Amino acid sequence: MTAGSLGARLSLWLALQSLAGLGLVCGALYLALDWTLAQRRHETLAQKETAVRELLAEGRADHQPEDLPHLLEDMLAGHGDLALRLADGTGRTVFARPLPAGVDAPAHRFAVTVEGWAAPVEATLQLDPRADAALLRRMAGLLLAAALGGTAVVSLGGWLLVRLGLAPLRQLAAQTGRLDADTLARRLDGRAQPAELQPLIAQFNALLDRLAAAYAQMEAFNADVAHELNTPLATLISGSELALRQAGSTAELQDLLGSHLEELDRLARIVADMLFLSRAHRGAQARCAEVASLAALAAEVAEFHEAALQQAALVVRIAGDAAAAVDAGLLQRALSNLLGNATRHATPGSTVWLRIAAQPGRTEIVVDNAGPAIAPEHLPRLFDRFFRADPARSQADQHHGLGLAIVAAIARMHGGGTLATSDAGRTRIGLWLRGAQMTQTSSNGAPS
């Protein structure tokens, strides 16, 4: 179910609020007028009561009893909406001026003591309400028309204001509609946009920055994959063509097949590493188990690299230890990639330090080696797939540039991340994992 148009909803709410507000105002005016008319009728009856009392008191002194009706008629002259009835103590009607037939009005009764009469005179006053009722009806119609008309005017104005207020959103929608894969360098222009939209524009532009970087990385990745696969495939194809054209000896064919096997092994390793990175990218998690000594696990990796280290005239030292819940196989693979990377780039005759340190809530494992510094702009990209800081792609035939990317993937599979610094002639590359328990620390004269 869609949420509908934002402009339509805002316009509808403005119309309803306008109708409710004007309805309350007009209702209050109607009630105020009704109360005012009721008060005026009450005051009129009170005034006429006073006049009747005075007339009865004066009439008995200055006039004959038979003159009383004429005096009362004179008093009521010009007041056709008033009705008066006088009754003596026996209930006999002395004077009566009723309302028109069919008119009902509240009765205002009071007693008047008249000198010479045996009992007080009971007087009843009534005021014809038809004029006030007609005024209220006319006023109700006018107020209803005013409420509806005012609501229509306010709603139209509100619709125009909402349309004008949403114009920046339509402009942003038009700008985003012009973006595609070929224009990822373009950004939303928020200079003419209101302050409320600036955070959205900033976040969207930041998203475009990330998308552009990811797209560029994907393009570079595709180029790197093509480059890495092209060399062994070209070797296999050319070697096979040569073997088919020339009938060589069994030894030559064996050498050729051995060369092909090496290239196929390289292809297989590239494909296997790419499949591993793909699984890690899709959210694969490490199968962790408690490892009592990460230093012992690191020593096994160092022993595996012993021949390569001796050939490079390097010595490995392990500093520190910790216990952690890790996937031992994956962590050994990550450490093997880190040591292999250090072996290729460390200064011959130097010491490679493998440091294990337990920090609050995490374990850090860093390979520290002496060697050429890595440019600061390259450090954030060290763990990208197929990235090489060396533009000449030295040793590309043995190393296809996925080692550190696999280290980053293994760190993420353990809920951790990567570390990389290079300064003062030393490069430190490693990873950190969640959770740690320090078991022992051994500096072994390690440099700081």
C-alpha cells in the first residue's frame, strides 16, 4: 500500500485544520450571539416588570380601575412582541394581551401588591422570540458560508504554498533523474535548497561518493582480473600451439606440461581466492573455537615460511600472546599472507616482528618489518583486491594481489578490521579481532 502524495496529504490536512478552526470560531460566534439575545430578552422582561409595577402602583392612586387596561395598552404600545396577563387573587383575568397563536415563549411571572386589592396581582410577561430566532438562523447561514468559504480560500492558498514548498524536492528529483553510471562524478546542487534539505543532500552526495569509489574499484577490479588471467591463459595457449606445430621429444612435452600445470595452478589459486572473497562478501562467518595461544599458532605459520625467510635473509620474532575464540585455519591463512607480504618487502638481513596484543575488547595481530615506506595515499587501499603500490607490478607472476584483501575478509569474518601504518622506515600491517584475553607478554627486545 503506497503512502500517497505528500502534497495531497499536506493540502488535505490544511483544509481539515482550516475547517475545524473556522468551524470553532463560527460556532463560538453563534453561541455568543445566542447568549447575547437571551440576555437582552431577560433585560427587556426585567425592565417591563419594573414598568408594570410602577404603573400598577401609580394607576391606583391617580386613575380609576376601569382606566387600568388603557394605561397598560399605552405602556405596551410599540412593543408588539410583548405579551402581558394580569390576574387577581381569585385567578380572574384583569388584563390580557397574548402572543400570536402558535407562538410559544417562556413565561416571566411575578406578583405585585396593589393598594386596595385583597390579594397581590399575579403578572405574566412573555417576549416573542421569533425575531431573535430568525436572526440566529440568518447568522447561522452566514457563519456556515463564511466557514466553508474561508476553508476553500485557505485550502487553495495552502495547496499553492505546499506546491511551492515542495518545488525543491521536485528539483532534486530532476537532478537525481539525470544521474547514471556515466555521470557518477556529478553531485546534487544544494545551493538553492532550504536548510531542511541540506542534510539529505549532503548524505546523498556522500552516497554518490561511495558509489563512485565502488564503481571505480569494480572497474579496476575487472581490469585486474583480466590482466591476472590473461598472462597464464596466453602462456597456455601459445605453449599448446607450439607443441602442436612441433613434434618434440617426450622430455620437451613433459617440460611443457609441467609449465602448463604451474600456470593452471596459478589460475586455480586466483579463482579459489576470488571465490573465498565472494563468500566473505556475502556475509560468511568464521567458525570460531577457543585458541589458548595465538603465539603458538603464529609460530606454526612462521615455521611454514622458514625457507622463504631464510632465502630473504630474514628472521621472525613473535612478541606477546593472547587467547581468543577464532577460526584457527582462517587466522593461519591471514598470518601466512601477512608474513608472505613482509617477506617480499622487508629489508634483507632485518627482523620481522609478529606482535600479538590484547586491547580492551579486541586482539591485535600486526606484522612489523623494516623496509621502504608506503606512501600515505596508498595505505587506505592496501587491502583492496589486486591493488599493488608498485605500479610496475613486480613479482606479478608469483603473487596476484589478493593476499591482503583476503586478510581484510578474514578480519571481517571475525567481526574485526585491518591495521596499516608506514613511517620511519618501518611498515606495520595487521588485523584486529573482537574479544581477547592476554596470557603472557614477551618483548624479546622488540623495537617500539
